[in-house]
Amino acid sequence: MKAVWRACETTLWEILRSRELLSLAVVSVLFYAFYYPAPYSRQAAEAMPVVVVDQDDSALSRLVVRRLGETHAVNVIARAPDVAAARAVLEQRRAEGVLVLSRGLSAVAQTGKPGAGIALIVNGTYFVRAETIAKALGEVAADTAQRLGLDKGVRGAASPIVVQPLFNTTGGYRDYVFPAVANVILQQTLLFAGARLIAERRRRGAVIGGDWLAAALGTWAALVLVGVLAGAFVFGFAFWIQDVPRAGNMAGLLLALPVFAAAVAALGLALGSLFRRGDDALKLLMPTSVPLVFLAGFAWPLSAMPGWLAALAWLSPATAAMHLFIRFNQMGASLAEAWGPLAAILALAALYGAAWLWRARALEQEQELARAEGAGPA
């Protein structure tokens, strides 16, 4: 046990003394915890530029345009004579949407007969912006229709429905995306640090010293501790200071976090042991970050992916972590309700832990062979 502790202490000091390792394991977590959610701090898109084509030019159509411009979501920047001119503005990226109020809209609204209507053309490149414009138009149209019904003396007009999100209580984009992406950030920073650490040790010929098993376990334990502290900082302090929905099942979170850190640390060490230079390990691992974000299952559901791709996604600890930590931290799920992803992360910790110990033994034999060759006759 003393040998394991010494190896753990040595690894922690090595991380603190190395500018590259300290940047990967500690500084990058501090940076991304605040840098990544910063662009989404307002939670929703505001003042989206829209071009209006008012073919009806009636009191009702002017009312809809005026009410839409009064919302925080939309800014009516211009009026176009026809749809072709408005689409040109949209294609030039000077507007995010085109609102078309067709001729005869007022008459249709008064009589209730089908005919003219309202059309909305949006730039589908940015889903959040398009959704913001469509939602604002829908609310204005519904409110205007209700007012029209009340003005005409129609009793029993539909009352507004209040929608309250259950977990993402603000309904904001930051509170949706950051808790999911945070798991990928925690994985990648620890993965890069572990891979660089062991690759650089291999370059120096000092991967395993003395008792190889104690050295391997101590190195692994040190990285697990770094991962746990990083996760506690993100899920605790960073979520709290940015007021991200949290405080669900804290006991479950504290149980799962060390298992997640163990899986990631072991994976980083096992992969890093295949390289002889830290830079080579990072060159291969860094491009994996973006694919892992899309494979995690929040931007695109795992159930909608091809079976082989969804199965491959579960090899990344961040996938199980996302389904696990969001349930515990944001949704307050019980242990039984999160058992599936918890079992997956336990299996990954065991699998990658065994892979690291196997590689540590192989590296110890490699060092013994190198020492034997170095001590032989020239």
C-alpha cells in the first residue's frame, strides 16, 4: 500500500510540475467550465432580424407585424415588396427569417374560411434562431387570434396555456447543452493528460519503476483523484455560480464520479502507453472530441443512430456519464432509475482498468529488456 501511495504522490507532483500536464488536467477544466457556456449566457436568441412581406396591407396584418416587432425575440429590419426580394436578403445573411402575410388575410380571419394565411421562411442552419422566430410568431398569432375572438364577442375563447419545463426550468439553451457537454470536457481533459503523462514517461524510459503493479495502481489513482476534483469543481462550483439546474441526487453523483474518472484515466493511460511521445498521443486523440460530442446522445438520440454506431458510442465513458450525471444532477433520479448507465460505466472502468494494467506489465517487461540490452557487451 505504501508503494501505491508513493507512486500516486509522485504522479501528482509530476502533474503539478509539468506545464503541459497542468494545463491539460487542471487549467483547461477551469477555462472550459466558464468559456464554453459563456456564448449561451442569455439562454435564448434575441432580436433576430426578420424581413416582412405584407401583401394584405390591412389593419390586422399591420397589427401582427407591430406585435412581432415588440417582442424580444424578433427585430423587423425591413419590408420587401415581394417574396423574391425578401429571400435575397435572407440568402445574403442580413436576415434570419422572412414573414409573408398573404393577400386576403384579414378577410379570412374575419370569416374563418380557409384561404390566405401567414408563411414563415427561416434560415435552417441555426436551429435555435429559427425556433426563436417561429415561437415568437406563433405566440403573436395565437394572441392576436384570441383578441380577435374576444373583440367579436365570442365566448369561451381559449385561455393561454402556461408551459413549465420540469428539469430545464429556464428553458434556456445553455442549461440544455452545457450539462451534457461538460461530461465530454471532463473526459477529454483527463484523457489527454493521462495519455501525455504515460507517453512522456515511455519516451524517458521511466514508465514503471520497482513494483510495476504498485506503480501502475498509484499512477491510476492519482489521475482518478484529479478527475474527481475536476468533476466536483464543474458540477459543484461552476454549475452553482452560473445557476445551472442542479442539486438532484447528490449521493448518486458522488458515487458515480469516481467510477467515471477511473474509466477515463485508465483509458488515457492505456492509449498513451502505445506512444513514445506525448505530442504523438495528443495528435491522435484531440480530433476525437467533436465526434464524441455527437455520439454522446444529446444532440442526436442514440435510438435514432445505426445500431453499430450506437454500440460504438457506449465505448466512450462520456456517453454513459451523460446519461448518468444528468439523471443524478438535473433530474434527481434514484440509483435504480440510473442503473443502466451506471452498470455501463462500471463495466468500462473494469475493462479499461484491465487494459492499463496489462499495458503496464508489458511496459515493465520492455524496460527490463532495454536495461538488459544496455548492460550487455557493446
